[in-house]
Amino acid sequence: MTNEIFAPVRIGRLDLPHRLAMAPMTRSRATADGGLVTGLTAEYYEQRAAAALIVAEGTQPGVRGQGYIQTPGIHTAEQVDAWRQVTGRVHAAGGRIFLQLLHTGRVGHPYLYPDGGLPEAPSAVASGEALYTADQGLLPHPVPRELTADDIAGVVRDFAAGARNAIDAGFDGVELHGANGYLVHQFLADGANRRTDAYGGPVANRIRFAVELVRAVADAVGADRTALRISPGNTFNGITESDTAELYPALVAALAPYPLAYLHVVEPTPAQRPVVERLRAAWQGPLMLNSMHHSGGDPVEDARQLLAAGTADVVSLGARWLANPDLVARVRAGGPYNEADEATYYGGDHRGYTDYPALAPLAPAAG
């Protein structure tokens, strides 16, 4: 077998003790005023410090990057200071943690922005989805404002600044969110990107924004502290791609000059496995895989098989880490596993956040 769950592996500047990472998961528990993480957030991540690597939740590098209520930012001094309590506690517990930088693009709403302006995107094409709000219910996403070339350069600067802020806040690196229908994915996908300039049209143009982001962030904090997440063929947030099999190998080839900490691939359906395997063969660095479908319903066993087959170097799990802060101990013991409570995924207090029970200690053997 090529890789085992408990075999160490190096990514970027980090030596990981095993190969089960914690996937980034939006939890919508930052302060409504200021986008600040709290002591409860620090406790949540500290509890899960045994993960090979924690990839903390999507965090906006600028005001217009926000797409959901109560998501955190990394663009003000107060936000940076708030994140320091998270990274400090994770590191004190022996963990490693990256921050995911997320600009949601058209998956946004004037409700979220102090100036009440429109969300921004590669083209003026609405997502077809809606924003959940506590006081006004569901608000359909409007048609976004198309970014100008100068605007695009500004977004790239925001990401580079956000990456520097993340390192200042104590993170070990950053992951750029290029998946799941958000801004980077919107540039990649021909259904969302109708531009006729250097950022639209042929594949070589549609990958340009993603490559520019990677280059700017790698220049800002080091390629070995930079990662990119992609999701070939994912239709989340109204995305359509007509050329997935051509698009993603071209993107990965264009990233070859940048020795990233890892490439994080989300596999939305089994139909995308051939693309994933092509990317695996083409990518020279570490590959982290997040498989959204589980044969037999056991993501840990799926992870074991993916690692054994060499399909990935690291596997990221979401709900398993959410519901099992002591997941490593449970894997070693062969389970059992807590099941995640979907009703508490987004927003709320400690319930479904920091109150999942740890594995009960084994009873002493009878004398």
C-alpha cells in the first residue's frame, strides 16, 4: 500500500503526523458586527488540534468577499487579533492550521455590505441561489456587477494582503478557495464567465485569474505556505462547466512553476474520478482530496482506500471532524463515531459546535 492513514507526510513547511486533515467548514459563528471570531471559535479548533492539518473556515479578505451572515474576515486589525487566539490555542495543543481565503463573488448580497452595493463577479450573471438571513428570510442573489480589469487587480491585492494578515495572525499558511461556485470558480466556469477580455473565453484566459491569485499569494507569503482548492465538475451555487476535462488539467499545468504546499481537490461525484486521477498524475506536489460521496457511508474507510491506492497524499474530512473532535483516537479504536447534527451546522451557540462528546475511556479489564 502506498500511503497509510498514520504515515507521516510533509506539506510545505509542515510535517504532518498522519493524513486525515480537517476540511474547511463554514460555521457562521463570527460576530455580526466586525466579522470577528470568538473564544468559542478558539475552543472549537483547539478541540480538533489532532487533525493532520486544520483548514479553517472560509474567511473573506475584503468586505465584498462576504457571502453569508456571520462569517469571519481577515482584513482589519481587529479581525487579525481575534484570529490570534485561535492559532495560539491550536499550536499550544500541538496542531497545525491554515486559513482558507474566500471571496464568494456573485454568491453575495447588498444585505451584507455596509454600502448596500452589489456583489461582484466575472460577469453579470446571477447565481440563481439566495442568501439566508435571520430577519428577512431568503433574499435572492441579485445580478452581480461585472469586475473591471482594475477591480480584478484590486481583488488580487486583497488576497495577498489577506494572506499576509493570516501569517501575522499565526496561521501556518493559507488555502485559496477556488471551488464550490465562488469567485475563482466563477472565473473558471464558462457558464458564469461570459467575458470577452483576457479573463474570459478560451480555457487559457479563464484560468488566468486563479493563476494570478496563486502567484500573488505565493509572492506574499511563500509558495510553501500557499494552497489552492478546486472542485472539478461541481455544480454548487449554480455553476456550469462545459469543458471540465480540459479546464482543470490546464489549470494544474499552469500552476507547475509554483511549488505549493498542496493542491486540494474536491470530488463532488464519482463521475469526476477520471479527472481527479488525471490531476493526481499531473500534479508534482502533495494532493489533498475531499470526496463528497462515501461508499458504505464510512468516510474514514473511504479515506483509507484513497490513501492506499495513492489517489491522494492527504484526505480532508468535514462532518467526521465536526462531530468527532477526537477523531484520531476514534479511528485508532475503530470507532464508534458521533454523527453530525445538521440543524446546528450554521450559526448558534456551543450546541453542535463545542459540545460533541469525546470517546469514553475504555473500562478497566476485570481482575
